[in-house]
Amino acid sequence: MAELALDGGISPVGVTAPFPLFSREAVTELRREILSEEVLDKYTVSSYISAFQGREYPQHVAPFVHAAWTSPEVLAAVSDAAGIDLVPVMDLELGHVNYQLAQPGRDGFLNTPHEPWAQPSAPEDQRRRAQELADADKGEGATNVMFHHDSYPFVCVLMLSDCENMIGGETALRTGDGRIVKARGPSVGSCVVMQGRHISHAALRAYGVGERITMVTSFRARDPMVHDGSVLSTIHPVSKANRLNYQWSMYRLKLLSERFAVMASQLEKKKELLPADDDDDGRGGSEVVNVEEMSQWIDEQVSYLANTKMQLMQ
Ligand SMILES: [Fe+2]
């Protein structure tokens, strides 16, 4: 974050280099589930953010995807990279898929092989031209996804296509002092972990690939006391109110109740600091509750609760 000239955030790690997370066999299993007729027919949506996305399917029809993103090993690897212990935000954010396929349309999806296949390289002159375009791309013109902040603190973007011959397709990050830097995209089975809520970023256009499938899971700090600036602005357009409001409310109420329990037990430990007999002004001994700190903490919880209400989907 310091290198990006950004402050705030919940970890010193802004964005990681790509690192391997899943084997080719695991990638094939993930693809088998997200390229199934059931997921493609019942769990895909399109929005201004991405033309074709798969959402909310893992708990119903993709046990491998669900198990992958809730496994302790994967959470440990992602947390280690992020520099802070993370958990998925809510079930309905597990394994969000962005599909861009060689052969568009429903039949194109169903004909896409489950095994990630090395895509042919374009002729040399086309490659050179594409490289020029990609080098010049600063994320200001046509991009796959325009500059934005994510809705949740951290994100893990996993590549499920063999993009060896891809040109461009990086993530552009806007630094605190106005520069644009490009973060290299992951190769098949690899992922990038990014603090997307706190960094303005854009997905640059990829050249020279027909197929590009990424799987995105969003995370927040496991520790309930860590700042959580989550919102749902990019989530409303791709969600059904009923399910979203239920999971959102549950996650916020559980997190708040954990916070209150931590604060209460901290106070409980200070009990012995209370004097047995108050002196004349009733303020004997050391101050057990720091009024200024407690007031600020209460204000933070009030605004967290207000934001919980504001983000409910009408
Ligand atoms: Fe993003």
C-alpha cells in the first residue's frame, strides 16, 4: 500500500504477484461445474460490470467450488498472501465467475472443454499490433471493467483459462499520487489477491485469447474488530433481494454481536480496577471506561449499523 502511495486499508498488502493456488486437475473440476448446463442455465446473469457472470450457484449445484473456497487450506493460503487472516464475506460471494468464451452463446459455453486448453497464438504481425495496443492501454479508454472500488475489503481472482498467449489483460491500479501501475494477471490455476475496496482499479482489455474465465471470491477480515467497509453497490444489480438481504443481515448481525462480546469481555477484565469504595467525587481509582474512546467506538458501531440498513436491497 505504501508503494502505491495509499493509506487506509486493513493490511499493508495492496496487491500480490500471481501465485499458484490450484492444480490443473482442480482447475478441470472447477471448470466442469461452472460449465455445466445447470449453472449456465439457472445461475448466470449479465450486468454493466460484466457481460456474462455466474453467481450463487456453489451451494446448490457445485460442491467442489463450494468446498474449495471454504477449505482451511485455501483460506490459509489467501490469508497468508493478504497479510491478514481472511474469511469469505458471505456464501453468495463464493466462486463468482466471469465468462468470456471463444464461441459465444449458450452452445459455445456447453461446447467449451472442461480441461483448460492452450489457446493458439495469433500470427506475428497481429501479436505485435496487439502488444502496442496493450502497452498504450492505461485503463482510461475501452476496458473490460472500468475503474472502480470493489464492494468488499479483499478479493481473490483465480484464472481458469490457459492464457499463455494472451497479451494485455492486466489489472490497472491507480496510485495515491495519480500514477497508473499494471499488476500482472495470473496464469491458469494461479490467483492474485488484492485489497479491492481500498484501491481504484480497472481490468484492461485482453488481446489474443478467445476464452478467458476467472473465478472471484470476496473476503473480509476474520477478526471482527478490524474495520469492515463493505457495501453492496456493485452487488445489487446482479442479485435477488431476498437472498442478498438475508445473507447480508446475518453476516452483519453476527459480526456486530462478536464485536460487542469482545468489548464486553475486555471490560469485564477491568472490573478489578473499580475501587471497592468510591471516594468523595465518585471517581476513585483509575478510569475503567475511557469515555472518549468508548464514545468513538460506539459512534463507529452506529455508523456500521446505519450502513447495514442503507445497503439493504429494496
Ligand atoms: Fe474489481
